Amino acid sequence: MLLTALSSLGRHARLALPIGIVIALFLPDIPLRWDIILPLNITLIYAASMIRLDLKSVGLAALAPKRLVLSVSIASFILCLVPIFYAGIANLGGLSALYFPSLIWFAVAPPIASTVWICTLLGFRAALAMEVVVLTSLAAPFTGPFLAAWLLSDIAAIDQLALFIKLAGMICGGTVIALIGQVFLGRKKIEDKRYAFDGLSALAMLIFLLPVFNGMAEKIVATPILAAHLCLLAIAMNMGAQIILLGFSRILSHRSSTLQVLAIVTGNRNVGLYFAALPPEPVFALFTAMYQIPLYLTPLIIGWLSNWLHPQGGVSEDS
């Protein structure tokens, strides 16, 4: 029964994710220890996303010099260049100091682990996405806290070491759980039950909505302008980056499959990683909730846009 339900959820994940946001908005406040539950849920998201992947084979392929250069270049672009670029644009554009920390925490976050799953759903190069997710997730505890401390030096005091430990714990914990699961279940059984594991990934993302939207309905009603501004900021950074990069994939057709992956991993960041690791902050909490809207709509909107830009489909480069 449980496997059937998870398989059904996995098959209909594109619709289930945005529907989950609507439901989460109308749920009453649930007084649980979300400060404990949330990091565990983030760990589960990493584990559920990685368990379906042949980590050994992909790891060996990723060590090929040409592939390694590509993955490191994408990771450096995402974790180092994008934050500096966004900070520069925000300063030039006069972005309010109220919104600036949310922009920076988005920019220094690694791609969400579910981008691998999203790439699988959309027919993009999931193997490349996984390499980038693993590389950026392992590097994020070293880059994110320290780059954010530099960019937010006049705004926030950050306990860099404590943040590093929390990030590393969630990421490494999820990876270890996935590896243990692969040892006990075996690759064949995991692949045979792939829709059930897709459903598990979707379920983990839906559970994540509970703490993120807990009490947010009241805050949205109380501060609709702030909520609208944060929602627009989230859409601009998420969908804006994806649409621009997908547009380049149409122009640079010989690099289209790489740019498709780059669009997904650049736009869909694991903001929840910092939401779970940082002390509570009302504006960033509201931004995290608003950010789920474009994130959970990505499979639907970007899937449609990609089909429109590349009606022939297929993967034109090495997977």
C-alpha cells in the first residue's frame, strides 16, 4: 500500500508539488520542534535524491579530466561568481538592505538536491546535474558561510564555524544514508522501484513545506507588500536565471544540454539549507516560503519552455 502510494506520487510529482504549496498555505499552525525536524528533513531530501543514483559509476565518470573541468567550472560559477554578480547588481540597482541578506543566502546556497530529480523528469543530463549537486554540496560548507560573511559584513554577524558544521552534517548525513540504502537494497531493486523513490523525493519536499509555511499565512496577510516583493525577488532569481540560460541553450544549440542543466542548478538553490542552519529571522523566513513557489513550479514551467525551445528533444552531448 505504501509503495503504491509513493509510486503514484512519483508519477504525478509535477502537479503534486505546486498543489502542496496551496495546501500548506491553508494548514493551521503546527506547534512542533521544527528547529529539530527541519534539518532532519533536509537530510532526508539529500538521501532520497541520491539513493537512485549510481554514485560509484557517476563518481568514476566525473573524474575524467574533461568532465571534471566542466563540473568544477559550473560549480565555481554557481558558488562563487553568481553571488558576487548578484551582490553587484543589487548594489547598483539600489536593492533595499531589508532584502539584501535573502538575496545573498540564495546566491551562496548550492543547488537543491532535487535538481537531479527535476533533470530526470525533464529529460536533461541528470548525471551531470548529480555531479554538480554533489560537488557544490560538498563545497558549500567551505564557500557559503565565508563568502556570505564577506558580502554581509556590514549587515549580519555570522558564526561561520557553527554554520559550517550544520551544513556539513545535513549534506554528509544524507549522502551516508543514501550509500547505506544502496548497499542494503541493491541497485536493481532501487531501479525497479524508481517511481516509489521519486515519490519519496516528492514527499520529502512536501514535508519541507510544513515548517517553511508554518504561520506564514498570517504573515502574508499582515505584510502583503513585503510578501509580494519577496515573491518577485524569488521569481526573478529563480525563473529569471533559468529562462535566460534556456534562451542561450536555443542560441548555442551545440551546448544546449549543458546549458539546460546549468539553468536548473543555477535557478533552484537549497535556500532551506540556510533556513535550517541560521537563527530565526522573519524576513528570510518569509523569503524562504515565497521562494518555494517558483521552485515547485519549475518542473511544469521549465518543462514546457524547454519543449517549446527544443521541440526535437533529446540530449545532444555526452550524458
